Amino acid sequence: MKRTRIADIFNPALIGTDVCVKGWVRTRRGNKHVQFVALNDGSTIKNIQIVFDMSAFTDEQLKPITTGASICVTGLLVESMGKGQTAEIQAKTLEIYGTADTETYPLQKKGHTLEFLREKAHLRMRTNTFGAIFRIRSILAYAIHNFFNQKGFYYLHTPLITESDCEGAGAMFQVTTLNLANLPKDENGAVDYAGDFFGKPTALTVSGQLEGELGATALGQIYTFGPTFRAENSNTPRHLAEFWMIEPEMAFYDITDNMDLAEEFIKYCIRYALDHAADDIQFLNDMYDKELINRLKAVLEQDFVRLSYTEGVDILLKSGKKFEYPVYWGADLQSEHERYLVEEHFKRPVILTDYPKEIKAFYMKQNEDGKTVRAMDVLFPQIGEIIGGSEREENYDKLLTRIQELNIPMKDMWWYLDTRRFGTVPHSGFGLGFERLILFVTGMTNIRDVIPFPRTPNNAEF
């Protein structure tokens, strides 16, 4: 008999028919007359209850059915009188695929902490919590592709191995085929990369933006969606060494167009999650964050506030609130400042614009005041900055001057400057950290809990 996913088993049309389900045992309880097994196959937060009439089965047959075991059951799907379930299966046949020893299986008991489950990353997806999180992650990834496809964007694959440091972060993972135990040196004692695979220093990318701009100035509007890497030794609930970024770049967009797209995009993703992952979000709302659904809906119901960095700093200075990090014009705002504006002052998402050029990247378009650039950061409750972007500097001379001011090697930037030499156009873009979006949608508080295999300092085991 063909297997039916448990997500599809609750179709009323199947009541009264024989079905086949396969999955992992969540719980087993009962007595000598009847046994009840809760089965889950990962397709839904809901378990299906299997009823074993012990007049048809032996204790020996059911003995291997422990939490974590995998089984196949065929039986009659009937309406259930039990609380919280609409259907159950009256078992007719049973096949054991794999057992899970009660003494050694780490997930035998309920109530494990998220910290404990991070140590069991190879198994934690089998829990209700992480099953819900990673189904939501998958749904959001589809929503992102769907949104941009509907708006006529082209999906551009940008390189993972690069010689450019988009953000000037300086903390990149180097890629090399050189013998690290015996590095070749030149006459000055520096590493000689002539024999390396690419013949020059290369690293894992921190962003696909610069290459994305090349696509935008050819295809009009593109987006990237892929992994990015930062070698920052930041062991915090907000940092990962490997994470995913969505980076649209649009020719002929100014800063206002950019803000409009960012707001529309993030609202679309949240709405899509609420519509297509309702059961999983409800579970996380009930188990972890009672305000989760209300917070998600509030974002959809309100226009984002738009104000300048200067206005934001003024609000912070007048707030009377004591912050851990000092506030002054020119400061790079911290999460506590951003969340104050969003959660306490405006009580809605905020798009902050026109930042001082000294704290923003070289490629951002300069305003006429000579002090600020057309940057934009979208600030969210619980998260702080969730999107960062800008109108890009399309003027060749201004961009060249900025590159020289920051001592960025020209040998790395000639190709980027060519886009300003040949048919330059106004253009804009932004980046959304995928894991930060998932944090907001799931109500989780640690970024390591929204990526299947977190890469952090001293952690690359699974």
C-alpha cells in the first residue's frame, strides 16, 4: 500500500479507508487491552494516533516501539473521539524499521532545553520545536523566490569564492590549496601565492552585493540568495560564521523605491508564513512566545515609520533612557538603540535613513550635505536591524574618491568601477539576513536555533 504523509492524513475524505503511514514514534502509552502510539513523519507538527488492539497484537510485537523508533503501520482511518485530534488509525499491520534504545537515545524524555538540543544538532530536527522551525524556514525560502519571481526579478548566482571584501570587514575565511605546514614565501618573507589554485589570495564571500550590482546593470533587477561567511570571533546569540543572505539589486531605483520594496518584501514573507505555516507558528506561539502571532500581525497592519538617522539620534538623546552604549551623532547605533526606537518610541518597524558616511560602506550614494549617505536600515521589534541597504553611488568620480579615501586597493575594484564608466545608472539594493527573518517569524531568541547546522567559533562538528 502506498504511504500517506501524516500532513495529508487528516483529509475527511480518507475517513473509513485503509491507509499506510510511516514515521518516528513520539510516545507510547496504554494497558494490556489497548496501546496508543503517537507517530510523526516530519511533514506536520501534528501526530497521528495509532490504536493497537492487543487482541490482535502481542506484547513482543510492540516491545520495540519506544520513543524514537521508526515504524510502518497500515490500518483503518476513523474519526477520533480523543481530545485535540480529529482522526486516528486502527492498526492492522506493523513493521519495525529501526529501534531506539531507551537507555542511549538522547531524546527519550520530554522537556529538553534548547541549549541541550544544540549539542545534539544531528538529532534535534526530530523534536516538535525544531521540526516546526525548519518547516517554517523552508516555507520562507520558497516565499522569497516566489516574491521576486512575481515581480520580474532574475535569480543570480554570485561567487562563494572571491578576492573582494564587500563590507571592508577584514574577517574572512581564506581559501587556499597551499601546504599550510610549509607555506612558500617570497624574497620579502610574505606568502607567495603564485602556486596557489587561483594564483592570488581568495576567501569565502561576505556578500554577493558587488557582483549583484553587475547583474542589475545588465538584467535590470536581480536577487541573490545564498550562503555568506564571516570569520568574526563573535560567540553571541546574534552571530553565525555561516549564514544566508537575500540581496536584491535594482537598476533605476532610488532610495525611496528601495524602501518601498523592502517593506513590501518583508510583509509578503511574514504574510506567507502565517498563511502556509499556521500550525507551526501556533505551536511556537503557545510553547515559547505568547505574543508571537500578535507581533507578526502587527507588522502587517502598520506602515513602517521612516525617519533620518539624525532624527533617530535626537529621539534617543531626549528619551532619558540610560543605554549601555553612548548615543551621539556619528555613533554606529547598537541593537539597544534600534529596539528602543521600534519597541518603545514608535511601537512599529522603523526605516532609518541618511547615516553618516563614516560609519557606512564606500559604495553608498553621498547626499548633497557631504556628511551623510543614502543608507537605509529596517529595524524590527525583538531583532533590531533586519535589513540594511542603500542607494548606490553611481557617480564615477565620487566613488573613486571614496575608494581612495578608504585606501581600498584599486587592483581589487577596477571591474566594479567599470560599471560607473560604461552606462552608469541610478541603482539601489539591500540585504536581508535570512536567519534574522526566521528569528522574527519563529519567536526564537538565539540565531543558532534557526539554522540546521550552526557554524560558530569552535563549532563545526555536524
